[in-house]
Amino acid sequence: MSTPYSNKEVNGDKSSDVVWHEAAVSHEARVKLNGHKPAVLWFTGLSGSGKSTVANAVDYMLHQLGAKTYVLDGDNVRHGLNGDLGFSDAGRIENIRRIGEVSKLFVDAGLLVSSAFISPFNADRQMVRDLLAEGEFIEVFIDTPLAVCEQRDPKGLYQKARAGEIKNFTGIDSAYEAPVNPEVHVETADKSVEECAQQVVQYLKQQEYI
Amino acid sequence: MSTPYSNKEVNGDKSSDVVWHEAAVSHEARVKLNGHKPAVLWFTGLSGSGKSTVANAVDYMLHQLGAKTYVLDGDNVRHGLNGDLGFSDAGRIENIRRIGEVSKLFVDAGLLVSSAFISPFNADRQMVRDLLAEGEFIEVFIDTPLAVCEQRDPKGLYQKARAGEIKNFTGIDSAYEAPVNPEVHVETADKSVEECAQQVVQYLKQQEYI
């Protein structure tokens, strides 16, 4: 295989190292190979709102279209990268910060990455937005009424929060700050999962990400 | 676009959620789309050994072959994800743990990811190997004599370490534990960067990763 590096020596002078680093695969080259724009789709919403469900549906649709994608959610982050973090304010912020930094690496690699975490506070979501370049952070508000989430209660968490067994539970005794101006506002009431996901995919098409 | 989800409701019963999660994009589907096996190429070696240079060269070659790849190194990890960590023993272990966990996410996403960090201790490298499945961790020992690294000293770090301005510097006053049985042992002396990188790419071909 031909490369532009044939005469560079590992043990050569420092200038060859510099040339090497300049010649590494650029972000633009990764994007070109993948054939679509990268971004993080930042799904935010109450526990039980359908964030992870819709994120996985979007991911599935994008994958079917040939896009290079990934999903970050509690299943693959909580017990791995962020397994050392607790639920204090500091732990919560560090949790979101790391997910933001990892999302940024995936975007740098050229992927459309869907991150699905409650992320209830505007300041935390803004922190992640600020990590990324213009257009690389797409806030997706999964807007499901609290009553619906609580009735669904797939993990039994609302019941525990109401019983006082869980403290600082978003929507019960801790605030959820709804996004002020999200790129995509998905009102899930009376919509199928597919319709919710299609709304996100449609946004990506309209904005020419895919 | 047709999906198997048409009749699933966000606000439906719990069983539809279960079906949804089962229907998310599988690891196998991501691997199939990319057209090659994923793995982490874990480059280890002394400061100045050429880890990052060779890792970027390997990445370049794999990218030219159409593989989906990424590089994790000090440039994109130290000031981002691991910007909060110091150089204590605990900080060092946490540094490698997080890089290992992020590498695992990239492998799960189907990429060939090259991680280039000194990672001087067998126990830390073994920790990362243990995070991954059989065949997903490829240890690449960039074996450059200390004298060569110290003579090169691209960042002036050896000079500072010899002057006592940096403590616990690998190879000077802290041990480098050479890999016992690395998947690829690259002895860089008298080899060009391209030859070093080709050795790694050749391994991937022989083992049918690409």
C-alpha cells in the first residue's frame, strides 16, 4: 500500500514526527468516509419518558440508512465508564461531563451518536453543548407528561420516590428543567415510537446531516 | 422507511418497551455494516518511543483500506475526558481505566480504535484486556531503547526528569514493565515508521480482522 510516509524514520529527527502528526487522518477524512455529518443527538427527558426507546429507534433507522452510529445510555455507561460515580451534585455533573466528552470523541470519529440520559438541568446540557462545535450538538427533548411517566414507571422508581425510598428523584422532589429552545421537541403523547423517531430523522434530513 | 416497529406505542404497555430494546441495532449489525472486525490496538511503550506516531500511521493505513477507525491519545483525552486527573497512582490507574472503558465503547460501536498511552504497568494493561472479549484487545509493544527515546526527547521531558524537575518519570525513576506476550512486538530500531505500521496492519490481515 502506498503512503506518503515512505522515507520517515521512527528514529529520525524531530521534524519527521511533526510531518507524521500532520499527516494523520483528519476529522474531515473520517466524515467523508462515513458519508454523512457527525453529531451528538442529546436526548433529554424524564425517567420513563421514552428517551432510550426513541434513541434506539432513531439509531436503528439511521443504521438502516447506512449511517455510522452508536448509542450511549445507562446500559453501557453506568456500570462501565461512570461506574465509580455516585448521585451527589458533583457526581451528577461529572456523569454528564464524561458522557459529553465521550460523545465529542465519537463525533470527532465521524459518528452520529445518540446519548440518552435524563440530564435535567440546563446548565449541564449547556456544558455539553459548549464542548462541541456549532451544529454538532442536537438537543432532542422527549416531552412526555410526568403523569404518563409515573403511570408507566417501568423500573418502579417513581413508586420508590413517592414512598421516600429514593431522594432527589427528577420530577418528584428534584426539578426537571425543560429545554428552552431544543433543536427537536418531540411531544410523545398520541405518537408511536416510530413517529417520534421519524421526527428526529426528518430533522437530520432537513438540516442535511444525512 | 419500513421498520419492525410500526405498531409499538411510546405510551403503550411495558412489553412493547422490551421489544424495542431487543430490536435495537446489535453489535453484530454494526460490525457487519463496517465490514471488518473491531478491536482496540493498545500501543504501549516509553515516552518518545513512537507510540502515537505509529498508531497514527496504522490508523492512516486502515482508513485508506476503508476501515472505520479512531485514535485515542494524549491530544484528545488528556485535556478532555481525563482533564481532571492528576499523576498519583490512583490518577494513573483511573486514567487507564477510563481509556479502556472508552475503547470498549468504540469496539462495541464496531471500530478499530488505536489507543496510544505509555501504560507502563502490566496490571493496568491487564485491567483493560479483561474489560474486552477474547480477540478484542491487541497489545502492541512499541519497543524503542530508552537511550534512543532519551536522545530524541521530543517534549524535553527526559531532560526535566534527569534534572529532577519531573518525578516518577517512566524509564528514569519509575519502571516500565515490558509486555510479556504482546500480540505485536514492534522493534523500531532501523525500521521506518511505515515498516512499523505495516507490521501491525499485517497482523490484522493475518488474523483476519480486515
